[in-house]
Amino acid sequence: MTYEAKEAIGENRTRLELEIDNKLRWLSEPALKGVEFEARENAKIESDGPLWVGIAEAAERYHESKFAGAREEGVWCAVVEILRWDPIQRTGETIATFHEGCELKPEAEEAARRLLTENAKHFTAETAVDTEVLWELDWDAEAEAKLL
């Protein structure tokens, strides 16, 4: 990928996260359904239709994640990340990720505690440990974002 392409992706990712992702993240179930519907309608008539399709799909994914994932059942993922911090630049870099899929949310919580204990040996004064339990769609979205 060229330098220009990387810059364009980086700038657009920041805008997407700040302007669209953060707006969708906090919407209610009816509001997300409304955004999805209206975005699909706009995609049919607007010249920037593919962008509207992306917004509709993002709203649909948030809806599934927030409201289908709100139940205890489903595929859950326990995630432990080890982050190395650069205090001068105030940035962090993931240096290791440990995860485990589970059928129930309480099982994923227990798995997260176990993964945290098993991997505590990686903690140093220069690192931090982040532990989460995520529903499968949230885990997919986060894992995909880190690959880009």
C-alpha cells in the first residue's frame, strides 16, 4: 500500500470513529433501526450511495451487538491484551493478545479471570493489561479494526 493510501485510510478511520461510530454507539434500539432504514433509503437516491450503505450496515451491526448480544446466551469472547506504553509519545501498542470463546457470558467472565491470572507474568512497569468480555460481533469488529 502506498504512503498516500495509508494516510487516506488513517484520516478516514479517525473521522469515521469520531463522527459516525461514536454517534451510533449510543443510540437506542429504535433509533438504530431508524438510522439503518433511512441510510438504506438515502443509498438508493444519493450519489454517495456506497457511504450510506456503510452507515446502514454499521447501524445494523451495532443493533445486533447491543440488543441481540444483551442476552446471556451466544458466543462470548474473553480477551486479555498486554499493552506497552510509550510515556513520551503517550501511545500504547498491543504486544500480546490472549482470547477464548465461550458459549455463555458467565463462562467468558470466568475465562477472562483465568486468562488474566495465567498471563500476569507478562505485566511489567512499562506495560498495562486490559481485560474484556465481548459478544462475538463486538470481538469481530475490534479484531478487524486492529488488522487495518
